[in-house]
Amino acid sequence: MKILVAIKQVANLDDDFEIRDDGKDVDHDFCDYEINEWDDYSLETALQIRENNGDEGEIVVVTVGPDDAEDELRKCLGKGADRAIRVWDDAIEGSDQVAIARILTKVVEKEAPDMVFMGVQAADNAYAQTGVAVAQQLGWPHAAVVNALEYTPGASTATANRELEGGLEEKITVNCPAVMTIQLGINEPRYASLRGIKQAAGKPLDEISHSDLGLSDDEVGEAGSVSRVRKVFVPEKGQAELIEGTPAEQAARLAEILKELSGA
Amino acid sequence: MSDILVIAEHRQGEVRPVSLELIAAAKEAGASSVTVALIGANAADLTGAVSVEGVDEIVTVPTASADFQPDEWKAAVEALIAARSPSLVMLPHSVDSWGFAPALGATGNYGFATDVFGIANEGGEWVVTRAMYKEKVHAEIDFPGKSTVVVTVRGGTWKPAEGSSSPAVSSLDASATANSSHVEFIEPPATGDVDITQAEFMLSIGRGIAEEDNVEQFSELADAVGATLGCSRPIADSGWLPKSRQVGQSGKVVAACKLYLALGISGSVQHQAGMKHVDNIIAVNTDPEASIFSIARYGIVGDIFEIADELVTHFE
């Protein structure tokens, strides 16, 4: 059994960030990075399936991202993934999610896993796009926004619950292998143990380029994309009227406002 | 040409209201004609619900499944695009769209963007606006060389289209092999003693409460001020409050709420989907950059425990 988990390193912007000179992105010097919250849940889903399979099976984590993204792959290895793949080269810069999906698709084809898990969306740009895009390019069955999953490795179908709006869920059966996008709350992601972290340093982490995957230059980057960021800008935002003072003064004013507005 | 195709969303036999927001958005974007598509085995039963002002044509695409099935919906939209050659196709940025719209984009045949809340036509080319970097930045996106652009549109951005119209109704066939099948819908657990959708005054807590043991203090505060206690997703996911108390896209929309006190809630897009319509939002958060302050009327940058300790003394 093999499960492939695709992860993304997401950006947090510093408060005093600046926009890049070409106006098409923020200056990445103002970003801090962390693993996408959703990806903790998809990795945990894979780890639990393996545990329930008598600890048999391989878990491979993959990301498309620059050098820094290695940190997140190492964290996944520390939690129990066996092997990691990082795809990056300069030509990939400027890829939209369709081009990123094309890269991940090639990795899946090469690895031939039984199941692919990805987060529903990434915390920074929230495209909610890549998982189903990969499934389309693979021609695989897929299910999005999964918050419960019954899957036995090797089975021809899985049963999944999709989390819909307003607390409703839909139970579906999905043909396998499949790509599933995993929702927050499906499980309780573990922390890496000290021993796991030590072991992670010795686990294989392959670094490959788009050409290693057989993709041409015009299949990635802007040329391989179906959308293009023309410019980015800081939106005008509403701003709450701030209540100033000591906590006691702030609370007193808040109490007045609440009494007035609630008609109490 | 700026013909716009709107893919209506429906579930359990009801058209979802966001579909009417999309029709309004299509008109505002300057559509020369608006075609609304209804996909599903019983699509023909739903035409009345989308016969609102601004709709020129309705096309039903009967499929094997009554409810959403991603392979069938993708094939239906592809058939609709082939038949009508719209310059823009609009879908809601909803859970069902997340389940199939990216597959349309991944064919490479169309321009594609998700979660857009601005749509403009510049000299025949579509330019859309979406957020990046946790909403701190907005981006204008275009689609060079694409004659059809597919977008998912953020709910709550446009007011729903109203009125009535008598659009022409026709039907289109699309065939698909379904790789998944619907078993059943699972209704949320009974709300028990509380229905937050009916509450006029909500006090909601988020990650800022830090520990489960602190829930009690805010539950008592809610009682003291006369509010119904709600929460954001992490609190419900942790099991600290039941899911029936969760406000947001995957929780409840607090439809009747007039006063919303958000304590330790940063204000993600998903949470805002359940409460940003409330007239009077008041937020307390330690982070002055928290996005909740951009939609709140009043704000306190401060510690929710200190404020809560002081606040309760005014309601004893």
C-alpha cells in the first residue's frame, strides 16, 4: 500500500509588508512560512490508515515549492511519512494552480499510489482548487471536503462524508484509487515525537525539477497557466471604531454599547 | 460578446439562494444575456426558482443523479459551454463547486479562478478580483488567450436578484460516467436547547479562549449579558462546544442576529460567511490586525479575559 500526501507551505505576511517592484506579488522577504493547517489533517488521515493496516505501507509526501519548503517536508517525515519529494526550479515560479496540479499529477503517475490526500484549501490563498485539478488531470475519481473516511487499502471503493454548508453532510462512495481533499476536524493530528524528529533527518528527500518529470518549459510557470495575476494591491478596509482606555474603562463602555444595542 | 452562463446550485430539491446572487452579479458585470443552467435529474422542476429579473434563458441538463455528482456536473458544464459559447461562466464558491469546478479549470480549455468577488470586462477581456495572503492583499487576475473564463464567486458579495421573468426554457443532454455515488444526506444533530439562527444577540468565542476550561467563564458571561453563546470552527472541532453552536460556512448563518460580540475570533472568511451581515458587530482581540476589525463597528484591542472579568460586573 502506498499513500501520497501533497502539502503546501503557506505564507504569513508581516504587518509592514511591501509589494514587489513589478506589482504582481508581495515581496517574499516579508513572509513567514508554515505548513498549511489542512495538510496536518491529510497526513494524519494517511498515518491512521497505515496504522489500521498493521503498520504496512508507504507514505510519501510531496510539495511544489522552493528551498524553504523542505522544513515542512521534514516535519511530515518526523510525524511518520517515509519519504519526501520536493519539486522546484525557476521555471515553476509564476505557476497558477492548474500548472501546479500538472506537476503534482506527474509525481502521482510516477509514484502510482493507492490514494492521494490533499488539503481542501491552503490557508494563505484559499484557492480550494489543486486536489480536484490533479484528479482531473489523472483521470481519477475524487471527493472534495471529506470529513470522515472509511477506506481499507486495496479496496475498490471508499466511503466518505463530504462536509456541506450549514452542518449538513453527504455520505458518498468513491471508486479507488482516488484523490480526496481533506477537511479540518476529520481527526486530531499528532505531534512529532522527539524520536520521530531525529529519524526524519535520515529519511530520503528527493529534489527534482519539472524536466525530471518530463514536463516542458511551456507546461509550467505562466505559460502553463490558465490565469495570470495582473497586479496585487492593498484593499481599503473598513475599520472598527476602537474603544480605548484601561480594560475597566473599555469594559464599561462596551457594557453601555451592549445595553443600548440589545435593548436591555 | 459578453454572454454569461450561471450554473445554479440546488440541494435536496431547493435552489440555493447564492444562485440568485450570481444572477445579480452577471447583470452587474454587463452581461449581454444571462443563461441560467440547472443540472440534475429533477432540474426541470426548479425553473421557477431561478426565473428572476435579468434571466434571459434557462437550460436544464438532466443527469442520472438528483443531487450533485461531480463527474456529471463537469460534463454538463462542458456541454453547456460547447452549446452556448459563453464568455464567462459563473458558479458559486461553494462546497459542491469545490468538488468539480477545478476539474473544468484543469482541462486547460478555459480561464479559471476561484473565490472571486470583483468582475469587470475591459475591452472584451474579463478581469476578476480575489484575495490572497489571508485577505491582506487583493489581486487582479486576467486570462490571456482564453475565450471562455470560468469563475467561482464568493457568496454574500452581491444582493440576490429578485422579481420575475419569463425566460425561454430548453434542455440539453450531457453524458458522463460517475465515479462516485450519493448514499445519503446526514442532517446536523438536533440543536437541542439552542437554535443560533434565531438568536438576536450572539456572544461568540474563538481560538482566543485558549483552553476548554475557559468555556465556562464565557458561557456565564453570555448568560449575564443576555446573549446566545456561539463559537468559531476550532472550538467546535475541539469538541469544546457542540457543532450546533458554530457560526460560519460549515456551521450556521446567524440570520436573525442584530448584535454580535466576537471574543478572540480573528474573523476568517469562513467565519464571516455566517455573520458579516450583522449590523452591529463588536470584536475583542489581542491582534490589532485581525480581520474581524475590518467588519466590526466597534473594536477593543485587548485581552478577552480582562475584558470579560470587567464586563460581567456591569451585568450583575
